[in-house]
Amino acid sequence: MAGLDKRVATYQEALEGLTDNMTLLAGGFGLCGIPENLIAEVRRREVQGLTVVSNNCGVDGFGLGVLLETRQVRKVVASYVGENALFEQQVLNGELEAILTPQGTLAEQLRAGGAGIPAFYTATGYGTPVAEGKEVREFAGRPYILEQAITGDFALVKGWKADWYGNVIYRHTAQNFNPLMAAAGRITVVEVEEIVPPGELDPAAIHTPGIFVNRLILGQFEKRIEQRTLRQKGA
């Protein structure tokens, strides 16, 4: 998009240019702070062969799980997939490639991608299957493995509030992975609960500066609870 005003009116416009075999970065943690409407638009567009990078792959019937239902995803890079039975089934059946990555490593791969750093060394995963096939070097007597940075064709991000220029604020747990994804996407699309005129946001409160954002859309969100825990009255 040209100009400072990043707003778009429709989800079709928000994901214009999305095609088969692209890499999508999807923010959020569990079902908190996920770009659910953008994911629904990916499903509607029926693109195929996608590589999805996310902390987890949603749950059956919601979030990224809906893309598994339609067999639109070829490969998933994630750190946790324990709440999705369909994910497990497709991996075991050979329909889906899964790359399981330590959570901190995944976060750093995305941060490095957004910062233009091609790779980094980490001790996490050394001596485990995570390190298989990767370069190993020793620093100060300790072995480290080389991990490559991650970038994506599209970053799908959920924010709380933004101004027209694409400066974004996240709330609480929604800060997990969303800011990292926003910086690592070639085209970053953010859906938010509220859009305000420039100047209304405290500059010190901005989490993602507008320079990282290409498109911005106002959305309505379901905000499901992934694991509901109740306590009996009087217990």
C-alpha cells in the first residue's frame, strides 16, 4: 500500500495477493490474540499448499484448525500442538509436515527474521532430535546449534488498538508472538478491535510501529476460552 493510512475496508482487500504455496506467520498464543477473521479469509480464498508458522495450530474447528479441516496447509512450524486432534491425525497419516521447535527458539527465529539477522546459535535443543542435521559450534566450552531465521510472505496479526498509520498496541497475552510476526512478514496485515485517529495513542505505549504494518482492518472477535476451569460454589 502507498501512503501512511493503512486502513482497508474488507478482508478480501486485506489479503489481496495471497496465493498458493506461501508462508503465513500467525500471531497469538493458544486462542488468545489470534487473527481469527484473517484466518477465516484465508480459508474462504481456498489457497493451497501453505506453510504456517505459529506457536500452535489452533484447536479443532477454530483458529488455524479450520485450515487443517480444508487441507490447505502443507507444513506447520510450531512449538505446541497438543490441543488439536486433527493435526495429530494428519501428521500420522503423512498428510501434514510438522516441524516442532522449542518455544524460545521459535520466538528468536522470528525476531531475527524481523531484524534482518539470517541465523543465530543457541544451546537449546543440542543433543536432542532438534539438532539433527544442524551445524554445531562450541563457545566458551559449550556446544551450540545454528538456527535459521524465519520470515513469511504474509504476517497475520491481532492487535487491540491502532491508529490509521498502523501503530499497534496489544493487550496482555496477545503480546505473545504478535509483535514478532508483525516484524517478520513481507506483507503484514493487522486486525484490531479499535482504530483511532493519529495522535490519540501514547507513543510510549506502541508495541508495533506502523512502519512494519502494510494493511489494517477493524474486526469483530469471538474470544473463545481454550481451557475452561470452574470451581464449585463453596469449594
